[in-house]
Amino acid sequence: MWAIKRYPLLWLLPALLPVAAFIVYPVAFAFWTSLHQVMLLFPGEPFVGFDNYARVLASSYFRTAFLNSVVFMLLAAPLVVILGVSAALFLQRRFAGSMLVRSVVLLPWVLPGAISAVLWIWVFHPSFGIINGVLLGVGAVDGPIQWLNTPRLAFACVLVAHVWTQIPFAVVLTMAALSAINSETLEAATIDCRNGWKRFWYVVFPEVKAMIVVLLIYNALIAFTTYDLVYAMTGGGPGTATTLLAFQIWRESFAMYDFGAGSALAFVMVAVAALLIVLITRALPSDLFGERP
């Protein structure tokens, strides 16, 4: 007790121990692994310094995965925010069955990524998929489209599945921001601005713009680091069309059994994600989240 009174930070020790066990140690061990040649098929773990980093950065697979991840992020994040905000504005209204619709909207978010991937695999299935069934039924196509076996189409399919899984979270946060707007302000805006777009841009958007920016940053990071849908839907293929950085980390570690290169690539991805956060936050207006002291 005397030690705790003299050093009050010891009260944090029970909370810091799990953090050290489940966060600090794994990260430190991963960094140690990235500096060594850790390959399952070769004995020993010699120290190689930053050779693993140089090797993965010079690899054509890294360039492909990085470019795919950037394109995926630039497409997915705005789509999630635009569709999420639009859905939130619609669900904010009172109509018959609105509570049921709000509950159903959350379903894609609560499903595990692997299950969502299986659902979308069936949607895009060339023989039994609903999309090909509809297109063939109305005579829009002459034969089944190989959605997941065509490079650009496979990339688009993974993008659609990802956006579908992330929209509910954007809807929930946007509805929370909308509920904080003064109802009298909205009523006055409805009377003054008969045009719905003007009402949103001049009245609603200034109130929720901070939340929209947070959603944009969050979804950019989620899209840049996505893995489960790619693994379950396409396995990074066809070829390298849907190979993103997170999937390439898995491939280096558990397909090539090169854990040193996989760990190095993981830290490269973390560094890029951190750089993105810094660049985005520096580009934001200084008064976006309120006046700074």
C-alpha cells in the first residue's frame, strides 16, 4: 500500500498488463521478426536488418498490391460515405415500418466478413447467381458473365461487397449526428428552403460535416487494410487483380512461409496508413471540429 501511495501510477498496472501482453509484445515480436530471416522451410533465424523491407519494397507484387489498395480506398471510402449519409437522411424520416427498416440496415455490419463474402459469391455466381439470372431473364446478355473470374469485374465485385458491409456503420453515426440538430432549425429550413438539396447543403451539412470527415478517414483506413472479403471471395485473383496489401501480407507469411517479409510488409502498411492519417488531418480546416483554444 505504501508503494501505491508513493507511486500512484501503480494503480494502472492491472490495466497495463493485458495491454503489454496482447498489444506491446505482439508488435515488438513482429518487428523483431521483420529484422530476421524467419522462413519455415529454412532452419535458423539470422539477423538481416532491413533487407526484408528492401526486398518487399522492390517486389513487383508490392507495387501491384499497393496500387490496388490505393485505388480500392479512393473508390470505397467516398462511396460508403455518400451512400451512408443518403440512407441516414432517408431513414431519419418517419414512415410505416421505419423501425424495421432501420434494424435490417444494420444486418450487413453485424455479419462476419467471411459470411458476407459467401453471400456475395452466390450473388455473383455465373450459373446460380441472382445477377446473371436477372440479366439472362430480361435478355440483356447472351450468356452468363464470369464476374469473379474477370480481373476488372472481380475488383468491382469485391468493392461492392465491401461498400455493402460498411454502409450500416456510416448510417448509424450519421443518424446520431442528425439527431443532434435542433428540430426548430430543421423546421425553419424546411419552410425557407423548399429545395431538399439546398436544405441539406446550407443547414444539415454544416452540422454533420465533422462526422462526415471522421467517416471518410475511418473508411479510408478500413478500405486500405481490408483482407477478409478478398481472401474469401477471390483469393487475390484472378491473377493479382484483387490482391490488396493486407492479403499480400498473408500470402508472404502463410503461402510463401516467409514470416520476415510478411512482418516487414505489415509494418510498411502501418506506416503508409499512418502517413495517410497525417496528410488527411493536416488538410482539414482548423475549425472543423470547433474553435481551437
